[in-house]
Amino acid sequence: MNRLVLISGCSGGGKSTLLAELGRRGHAIVEEPGRRIVKQELEGDGAALPWIDIAAFARRAIEMAAADHAAARGQAGWTFFDRGLIDAASALQHLTGEPILEKLSAFHRHNTRVFITPPWPEIYLTDPERRHGFDEAVAEYSRLAAIYPTLGYDVVTLPKIAVAERADFILDRFEAK
């Protein structure tokens, strides 16, 4: 069984907080490539930022997500990813029309069950790494919710409940407590 689990969905929907909870419970976690890239670019003079050059940003996210996937393949136990290659490839394909999503997703498979966070305006916030508005986040969510099933994934929408309950919800699906 593939023990690499993606948590995707709406930006600002609680993915990072959920991953932190899963990490506190002893599971391996992989932080979102996009946030790591933004931090790196802001610390230097980089231009691969979604508000400057979104295609360059998406290409870096694809590279980082592929490296994350390769590094996690040999780990024992469950590894939970805050976004991943499909999210980044989907963004690049949407922007450029470059047909890369199917090819990349075939080589970097995760567990067939993908969890997505729905739009949740009550908790949505912008910050130095997330500057886009809620409407853009919802559009991205809609695109991802449609794409994952076409790639053979079973999409499970996470309920809007407290973070500990969300972690229980995911772990109960895998009996991974």
C-alpha cells in the first residue's frame, strides 16, 4: 500500500495546521512546496514568486515536490504532504496550456485517497506568503477538486471541524493511529 498521503484543496483551508497536528502525533510530514519557495525567494532577490512570475514559481514547486516525493518513498509509516506535485503541475498546465499533468502524475503516485480542504472563509487569512484573495483560492480549489479524480484519485473532502478532529478523521480512514 502506498503510504504517501496528499492533503490538498483550498488555500487557507487549514492544511498546514492539520499537517502540524499530524506531525505532533508522530507522523512524517512534508511542508507545502509553495510556502517554502516563497520564503526562500523573499529571503533573497528571487523572482519565482506567484505575484511576480507564477510560471517560474510553479516550475520550482514541481521540482521541489518531485524531490519531496522521492525522499519520502523510502520512509516507514505514513507520510502526509501539504500539497504536492499535482497541485503545482495543475497550476502550470492551467497557466501555460503545457500538457504535463498526466505525465508527471503517473511517475509520482501517492495513496489513491486524497484529502482536500474545502473553501472556509471563516478561517481564510492572507499573510506574507499568501497574498491572493479568497476568490482566487476558491477557483484553485475547484480546479483541483475536478483534476484529482481524472488522475485516478479518490477525493475525500475534509469536514469543517477542529484540527484534532480533522486529524482523527484522516487517520481513521487508514487505521493509522
